[in-house]
Amino acid sequence: IANRIDPAPRAAVAAYAAGFCLFDAEVQDTSELLSKIRNKYVKEAAECAKQVAFLEAPRPVLDPALRTSQKFDYEDTFGLLSSTRRVLELPLGASLSGLHRKPLEGDPPMCPALLASFARCRKVPPTWGLLATRRKDHIKQFRRAPEYVAWINAYLAFVRAVIRPLVPDPRGIVVQCPPTLRCQFADAVRPTGRRHRDDDYEGHQGEEINFWVPLTHAWGNNSLHVESSPAAGDFRPLELDVGEFYRFHGGQCEHYTNANDTGSTRVSLDFRVIPRSLWLDLFGQRIGEYPCELID
């Protein structure tokens, strides 16, 4: 049971072995029911043994050059920006950087990330606030929307065309999907998170590569502050335009945001990628808490 909650297959294999010894020594009943119970645990022990063998097998090492801090550019032929505008229900001609000025009226936002940003900064209408407390239901509803499907298709097209060539693994890549959509409002008085490394949280593994894609001009305190290499301490805000993105070692490089005093809302996507040959699928096809997709 503990191994399912916090994977420790080596300890689980030892615990199963000890349990079988006690079971066989103490239980004389050979009924069909007890045999079924024992066989169930034999299968679980075998799965843990497979995990141990996988962990102990020689594995290739990630080339450090694949996640050195670097800025890239791309041409948005995938509709990444336009599909994001649609999931955020932005009126024609309106600017993403002015998203914080959206009137708090009518139905709650379709996008849970947008609703969370409003609820964090404003006193929202009661119907909006009620939906904000039902985040899981809101996410399920959002993922059934055709705008969401189009957004994910645009994102995966971007990953295949732009990100995949940066990770030359013959078996493909594992990529977080959906990406994390963040809206840091211009009038936000608090940062969107604390200073951290991704490896501070459970479920992450050492071979992750982080990508940060702003969909508005990012600079100063509406941007992400990152150190250039692990423990360097030389934090600076990323300055990027639409059509540019940043790669970094988010597992070990600390990063954070400040309260946004720029007067301009920042909308961005961030996600993690692992070369498939290095991926340890121990968390139900997830990278940290994030679901992921396999890309050849």
C-alpha cells in the first residue's frame, strides 16, 4: 500500500517476500479463496520486481546541452496564440495584455486558469466564486469544450514541430499535456507562486527539460525570474516577445514571479519534456502532478 502512495519498489519487494514467508509458515488453509488472495499479491510483487529491475538497469544519461538555458524563436503556424485567445474568450481586437480589464459580468470564464486569476485578484460575482470552489468540475467541463480541443491540437502541433527537434531521442519524447496556462494580471498584488525548483515537489525526475512560452510581451515583474544555472543565484526576469520561448533546467534552477507592477497582463504556457528513453513511468503517465503524452 505504501508503495502505491509513494513508490519505493525495493522496499515493497522485501516486504512482499517477508509477508509470503509468514503466510506460508502460518496459514495451513489451502482453500480456493486464500489461494486467490495469495496469487493476487504474487502478481503485485512481480510488478514491483519489474520496477526494481528497470531502476537498476543501466540507463543513458541526459546530455546537459539539451537543457542549458537558452532563448529560441518560432513562427506560429499552429494557431497557438489564436486558440489561446479563444479559450480565454477574448473579444476580437482586444489585447491579451489587457485581459485584467475584462468585465466581471455574465457567465463565469470557460477557462479555469482565467477564473482562478480573477478570483485571486478581485471580488468576483457569486456564480463565479461558486464555480471557483468547484475546480475539478470546472476543469472537466472545460476539457469537453471544442475550444479546448482546438487549443490542445495547436499545442501538440507546436510541440511536434518546434520542441521535438530540440530533444533528439530516437524513441521520442514525453511531454506534459495540457500545458500549464498562466495569467498574471497587471494588477495582481501577489506573485503567482513561491520561489522553488521543480525537484522540490514529489513525482518529478531528474531528466526533465522545462519550456516557458509567453503569449504576450514579457519583461520585468510580469515575467518569470530564473537563475542561469543551478545554484548560480543570478536571478533575472526573462525578456521575451510573442514568437519566442525559453528553455531551462527547472528541476534544479530556482525560479519565481513577483507581483506584477508593469501595467500589462502576462499570459504564458509552461510545460516539461523528458526524452522517452529516460522516462520512469512510476506515477501513472505523469510528470510530477501533470498528465503527459507520448510523442514519437
